Amino acid sequence: MENFDELKHQTGGKPKYQLSGANVFVSPGGFHYIDHLDPVEEIQPEIDGSGLTDEEIAYIETSLQSNPERIENQVRAVLRYGGIAGKRVLDIGCGGGLFLSMMKEAGAKCIGIELSDTRAYYAKTWHGLEIVKRPIEDEYWRAYRGAFDMATLWDVIEHVNYPLATLRAAAETLKPGGILLIDTPCRDAFYHRFGEFTYKISGGKYPTFLNAMYSAKPFGHKQIFSLAEMRSALEAAGLEVVELRRFHELSFPYSFYLKKLVKSDFLVKLLLPFVRLFFLVFPIRNKMLAVGRSRR
């Protein structure tokens, strides 16, 4: 098994994919990652809500949390592994807190981790959640070793600097038999493979979906896992893999992705009905759900 975190320290040579927003390197074993790390160690734990503008609230509500199917999928995944009432749940990268608020309403005892000031403040004030602005790898979380029945990483593992360290730290917070649930884009899926194909045949001029899948912007997508890599990572974190599969889901509305691809509001409006019809007929399984159980 490759050490995915160690690869981040060994980046050298020419990237395999030179994209508009990132350089993507590929390890000898096939792991895809970019040469950018966020300065997480500089983040202060105090939550500053002064930047929560009307525009940011609109983004949280109409983009970040605008796909009800996504939240429903997450809740259904949780319910497959038992009830919610009375459970202690840690949502790592909780965003605006919508999923965690549903857990709270169902009777769970919840804590969220969110490193964005505006999203942390929104989740804390709009949903009345307990939010901690410290990364899961921080020493702060050692006091929570074995404290949670469930931890979740919804669309998070692709954003972190060192995914193995994140998974190990998350696993440490679980009670014996506790469950870690992850969803994330899947490299064994049409979008990534089509992006690689168009990049290759165009000599790098048309990466199509790859431009939307990797980004060196703050907290952008730093790595996209394959199913086999995710299995290896969960096992390296000391977890038993109890579910690992691909499924269809888009984190944002279709218009969000169209805008990234065509960069024209007119074309977005023109193409949107056809895109909706396409996914109704062909629900491409672009993401993976991974569930690991603590062996401790």
C-alpha cells in the first residue's frame, strides 16, 4: 500500500496533468494528488462571524446546502448502521450544519468541526450547533478519544492536506465498534476517466471534467481516491471496511458544474434542461460511499 501522506512530501518531476487551477501528480501506484497544501496550522480556534454577509448566507443556502438528495443520502447511510437518538455524532467539515442539524433533531448529541469562520458561525447561530474550529488532527481532540458512536466526512477527504492523518485522527474518536462514514468523488468513475481521455487526445488543451475536480485554491480538491485506495486508507487507519460502493450524486446544482465547464451564463441556461434529462436517464455513479468500523 502506498503512503498517501508521504507522497505529498516527495512531489517532484513533471505533473501528469497541468490544469487551469492545479498541477496533478500521479504516483507510481496511481494515486492522484496536487502539489498544494493549505496552512491549516495558522487557523485560529476563535469563530469570527463578521464576514458572514448576505452573499455568503445565500451561497450556503442556495449552493452549498441546496441539494436535498445529498442530505437524504447521508441520513439513509447513517440509518443503515442503527438508530440516531442518543448517539454521539462528530461531523468533520460540517459546512453550514444542515446534516448535523437533522441528526440533532433526531435526538443525537452532536459536535461539528468547521474551519471556515463564516460557515462555522452560520452553523452555530442558525442551527444552534456546537461547532469547534480546530482540525481533527489537532491535539484538542485527544480528549475525545473513543467518545463518538459515529464520525462523518461528507465531501471532505478530497480537501485535506494529509488524508491518512485525517482518517486516523477521525478513527481515534470512535467508540469500539463505532462507524466512520465518508462520501467523496470517485476516480473510478466516468467524469475522471473522461477528463483523462480528453486531456490525452487534446494534448492537455481540453481537460473537461478534470478542471472541476482539482483545485489549488484554499481548501480545494487535493486528491481524488479510487475505490481500492480508499479501502487501503481505511484499513491503514485501523478500520474494518463494511461498505464501499459507487453511487450517483452531485454535491452542487447542475448549473454550478456547467458554469465551471462552459463559463457562460447563456450556455448554462441553454444546456441545463438537457443535462437534467441526461442524468434522469443515465444516473452516472460518480461518487463513492465508504464506511469503516472501529476495531478497537
